[in-house]
Amino acid sequence: MNRFTVLLQKEWLDAKRSYKLLWLPVIFMFLGILQPLSSFYLPEILKMAGGLPDGMKFTLPELTASEVLASALTDQFDQLGLIVIVMATMGIIASDKNNGMLAFILTRNTTLVEYLLSKLLGNAVLIAGSIFLGFLSAAFYTFYLYQAVSVARIAAGLGVYYIWCLFMLTFVITIGALLTRTPAIALLSIFVLIFLKTITLLEGGFQILNPAYLSNQAVSIITSGNVLPHFFITMTVSVLLIIFCLLFATSYLSKKELPSM
Amino acid sequence: MHLLQVSQLQKRYGDHEVVQNIDFHINQVECVALLGPNGAGKTTIIKMILGINKLTGGQILLNGKRHDQMRKFIGYLPQHPTFYPWMTGKELLTFMGGLSNIERKILEQRINELLELVGLGQVENQLIGTYSGGMKQRLGIAQALIHQPKLLIMDEPVSALDPLGRRDILELLKVIKQKSTILFSTHILHDAEELCDKMLIINKGQLLVNGSVNQIIEQTQKPIFIIQAPQLIDWTHQLMNEDIVESIELTGNAAKVRVKNIEQGRDWLLSNIINLHLPIQKFELVQESLEEIFLRMVKSF
């Protein structure tokens, strides 16, 4: 049997036994539902909470269906969703490394590349499924409460957004290869990823090198059907960064004397 | 050609030499014990053979070949096998076997044979997290044997077990050693003596003796005088300063005295006893046991 398949099956079994296969999609579905519901019912929620003082005027912007849907990415997935992805993946390398299982696995015929790729692919599939289900729920409620949005735009936007997610995953894997303690891995990853996300607000030319800008691209695709300028450069840079992270993690781990049991 | 040939093996961490120029070899279907106190460098040697730790000097050849291709020929049981607690015993064997590229059909058959051999057939579908220490050790042995390795390496396979579990594993290893080549480390002489054809006694990163139990006894055995008398403490203190005395050990009212030259030593001891009117109950010349040899080597070093 192919060694890579064996490693992937192990990842799958791990996700199943640790219930990650259940809770990760459930959280994203919850986040997806939250956005259309809260946008739609906000006026009523405000009213129920006692309303506004007399004389105060407050106009809520009229949101279109595609704007509501796109804000599920920026307001939910990129905030709580990002933290959840980091939390779900912070231990995937560190735990194997620390308890000696990684060194032990490598006494078989496996290579570090196979090992890291199995981690990447296994978790990438899990994240893809979660984001798909989460966005499906968001789309369902948006269609129901507002109106339908072009499915082709949604698919294209989500596809672009997924590359940013892949970058998050690879980044966490690399930090996991470098550091030992999972809280440190989580904190550093969340800090850097949120930082990248926050500087997209500044716009400016250097955004074309920022993988987090793919999230803005996705929003633009969903709301207008068009990409922002320099889309392909950002895409290429992100993919190159993913490859670089993986190569870096591999070479770092292969030079290091791993803890063993 | 030897199955495993280790020459001038070295490991240094900064200024600290953990393993210093060790040479040894292992032949086919031989059982070799790596014996030494805790911290002697046994685990480091094993991890260098496995390629987990890198060598700072020397070389390791398996069947005359270099290090990189060796992994598939070696089965390894770590000192504290933790494995994945969320896997069942059978799943772990399937996983480890798969990593060694065993075909699925052959693998299933091997797994059943091995579970039978190590006596885990009843619990093959239970999670490893629920296994006892002895069961984990058996599972560890099964996974080490799954790809029918040429050499089975075990790091302290029985040290962490209770007397019953230890007996079980020793009996199991006796069966396995009939067909396999085994290298295992231990700090307990008795286990090495019971199981092995050959011993490598190691202390502070150096190889002190290398040979079969009989060879070691023949080559390194020294005579000891056992003198028994009440209140020997003062006398033993005086003796420590004498040139002719190599070492002295007092247990209860019996002193074990090693001397540099057996004839002179005997005359000197006897005349000393007579001069001091020591009320001795026993004066005996015996040969060291293997344990005494081991302790002497490890201590004097």
C-alpha cells in the first residue's frame, strides 16, 4: 500500500476520533448562519433591546444579498473562523514532534515530505469541507431572507478565499515545525495572520504581496463579479509562499534532532 | 560479513562526549545486550544506529551498506512507547506496516500472526489508551517485527515493567530470538545474562568489555578475599590506605577485599590479621560473579 495513503488514512482517523471532523464544520456552519441572520434581524433586535432614544435617528445601510454573503467571509470567517482554524491545527505537528511519534514514524520508510504533505492535505480537505458547509449555510439563509446570488460568483469567490485558508494552514504547520509549545504556536500564528488581515484595510500597493488580500478579492468577486487589480500576482505570491513555508518546514525538521520516545 | 558493524562511533553535544569511539559488531541470529548504568550512552548508541540521532564520527554498516538504506531492515521498540492512544492495537500495526510498504493481504496475515505471538489477540480492537504498560510493550514488539526486520533493536524493553510483565516479555523474547537478531539495552545484568549470547558493557560513553558471558568471566574475573569478623570497620579503614589493596567493600561483618597480586596479597592479609589478633570467622578466596565484575567495572571507571 502507498505510504502517503497510509499517512492520510491516519489523519482521517485522527480527525474522526478527536471529533474534529464534527466540530470544525459545525462551527463554520454556525458562523455562516450568523451573518445573514444578524444583518436581517438587526433592526428588530435593536427594537427589542429597548429601541433608540427619542429624536435620535439611525439609518442602517441597505445591504444587498451579495454584500451580506460576502461579509460572512470578512466579518465571520476572517475573524472567529481564523482563530478556529488556528486552534484546530496548532497541535498537528507539535504533538507528534514532542511525544516522539514523528521521530518514530521516520524510522520506517517514510520521509518528512510525505509526512508534512499528508498533514497538509488531510487538514486542507477538512478545512475545505468546513468552509464549504459554512458558506453553504450562509448562502441558504441569504437566499431565503434576501435573494439569490449568482452561484458561479459564489464558487469563484470561495475558491479564491480558500487559497488564503491554505496559506493560514501552511503557516500554522510551519510555526508548528519551528516551535514546541502549542500555546506559543497558536498565539504567534493568530497574531501574524490577523496582522496580515488588518493591514489589508490600508489598501496601498503592497497589498498585492499579501495573501490576506485574497479575502478582499473574494469579496469583490462575490459582490461585483470582478477581481480587483493585480489579482494574479497576489495569487501567485500566495501559492509561492505556501510552497516556501513547506520547504522551510521540511528543511528545518530534517536538520534538527527530533525528540524521541 | 557481520550483520551490523559499528566502528569508531562518536557522539558529542558541545564539549560533552556522550559516546566515545565505540567499536562492535553483531552477527546473524545473535542476541546482544547493551549493558550499562543509566546515562551510560546506551540510548544514544541505539538512536544513532536508527538514524534518529546524527553521528559526530565513525560509521555504521548493515550488511556492509551505508546508513541511509538501513531503516527497512531494522525493527525498533522505543524505551517509552506512547504511540497514538486513539488508535486500536490492530490499527497501529496496520499503520506501521503500511509505512513499511507491506502489501495489504500479506500485512493482514502478519498482523494476525503477530497478535497471536505477543498475546494481544483479545484486545486488538481496543484503544491503545486503555492498554497497560505490559500490553503497550507487547504491541511495541509486534510493530517492531511487522516488516520482518533483519535486526530487532529494543531500548530497555523490560525496565519499566512489574516482575510479572517482565517475566512475560523475557519469555516472549526467548521465542523471538530463535529466529531474529536482537540488540537490546538494559541496566539490569540479570536480564542480559538470561537472554543474551553477547554483552557490551558500557559506561560513560565508553565500551568496557565486549564478548560472550563466558568470555567476559574468563577474561576479566578477579579473585576476591572474603574476610568475616565482628567489627571490621576500623580495620577496613586502615586497609584502604595500603598499596597492595585495590578495593575494599564492607557488607555487614564481611569484607570483600581485592588485591593487586594474589600471592603477596594473601600473605600480607594473613600476617596483618595475625598481627592484629583479628577474631576472624572466615577467610576465603573466591572468584567474582558476573554481577561483581559488572559493578567493579562500572564503579572503578
